[in-house]
Amino acid sequence: MDAVENQARDRGALHKSYTLQSVRKLLIRHGFPCPIPDRRPVERDEEQVTDWGRRLALDA
């Protein structure tokens, strides 16, 4: 085997999958804070918020 084949095989052997909760814990452990807005929005258009949620659901 050449070096490229070895690298590809090694990457497959080290593949891990994490749950969202595990990723959150890892990020916090390594010092990445949760994003918190500085202030509340001045105004909020509920129709736009609903449309945005629908677009996200369709993309998923």
C-alpha cells in the first residue's frame, strides 16, 4: 500500500459520530461559549419568523 491508501484507511478507522449534546459538552469544555444576544430585538414580525421556520424545515 502507498501512503495515500494508508491515510484513507486510517481516517476511516478514526471516524466518530457525536450527538448534539456531546458536541455541546465538548465545545463548552474547550472554552467555546454559547452565543447570547446582547439585547432583545426592537420589533419582531411573527409572519417572517414563521416563514423562516418553514424554510428551515423544508431544507432539512
